[in-house]
Amino acid sequence: MNVAETTPTGTGAAGRSRTRRRVLACAAAVSVAALAGCGQSISGTPVAQSAMAVRHVDGALADLLPGPQQFPARYPAVVLPPQVAAAAAGDLDGVGAGATVSPADCTPPEPEAGAEPAAVVVGSDDASRATLTVELSRTAEQFARLRDRLGECEQIRVGRAGAESTVTTVLGKTVPVGAEDAVSLRRTVVPDVGGAGLTQTMQTSIGQIGDVRITVTSMTFGAGQPDGAAVEEMFATAVRGVRGS
């Protein structure tokens, strides 16, 4: 609008006053329109993603966990007691409790204080020295934070009980289906001391439904290759169990 062309609707002081008010109103409208062109303001208080609440899934983890009878026949399985489950879960990330990690920022977070213990079931194929593990755990962490940490920590050094190892993690190109969010990864743990038969290779699918994190891992030693088909099968089984709660 060209404010210079505004025509008074009256004469004298009253008319000039009305004209001045209209000019000011037009100028304000132009200013607001200009600001709107740069962006829109949204009412409310910003909330960081890490502060957003994670939906709670009802049911005890032990009840949501797949049973040994649901594992492939070649992997006779057992449900681990809570104390043993915590140690087994630590082995699957290549770090474990009490380990030192470099870079330090790549240290997996400690279990949340007072959180429900993880539930773990493990199947073993003794002929191929392979294991198939399903873990359910509770977490308030946004899944995106886990994905970022995995991407930033492709290779780390781990020290535990006087032994050193190199842990390499490569995110997969395929995303496991069924969960609200998920990633797949390949991980190797190579000790500094020991033969080739001590190298661990893992294929893992990790997903999350609400505050339940599902981790399914096939682990082999030496030249053996992880069983990707079994991981896919048990991930789908675990997802159905959690969603059906």
C-alpha cells in the first residue's frame, strides 16, 4: 500500500487526526506482513527432544520376552536369571560392566537407577559356536540418541580386566520392521592378545516400542558368520510380544 496516496475523509484537525491514525495502522500492517514473510512464531514453550516423555508399555519385561520354545530348533534356549542377564547384555555391546572406553563419550549409559532389570533369553548352537540372544530393557532414552551414538562411535577402544580390544560397529542399510524405530548393525570385537578364534562377530537388530528396547543378536567366534535370518525371525517375534501387551 502507498501511504502517500491516503486520502483524508474529513477536514481540519479531526480529519488530519483520522488520516494519521490510518497511516500508522497501515505502517504497522506492513511491518507485520514483512515479519510474517521471514517466518512464523509458534506459541508455547520449546521442549528439547531429550526431555520428551517416552510412552510406558504395560507388562513386566519377563512376561513380554519370547519363550525358549519360540526360538529356532537349532538354538536350544534358556531364560537367564536377572544377575546373569545384566552381564550377558553388556557382552553384546562389546563393552561390558566396569570397562573403560576411548573415546569416553562412547561409553554406553549405565542402567537407570531403580529401573526394571533387563530380561534376556539365549539360544546356543554348540556345533557352530553361535548364540542367539533376545534382550528386552526399559529406557527413557529417545531412540534417536542411540542412533546418533552408534554413528559417532564406529570404532572404539575398550579395556577391561587388563585386556584391551577394538570394537567396530557399522550401521546396516536395512531397517528392521515392526518397531516404532529401529536400526541394524554389524559389530566385531577384536582382542589385542589372542588368536583369530577369539574375535567376536555380531549381527544385531535394535528397535523400540514405547519405553521397551528390543535387542536381538547373533554372535559367532572366529570365522563363523552371524545368522541374519534367525535375527530377523526373533526380532519379529519379540516385536509381536511387546505390541501384544
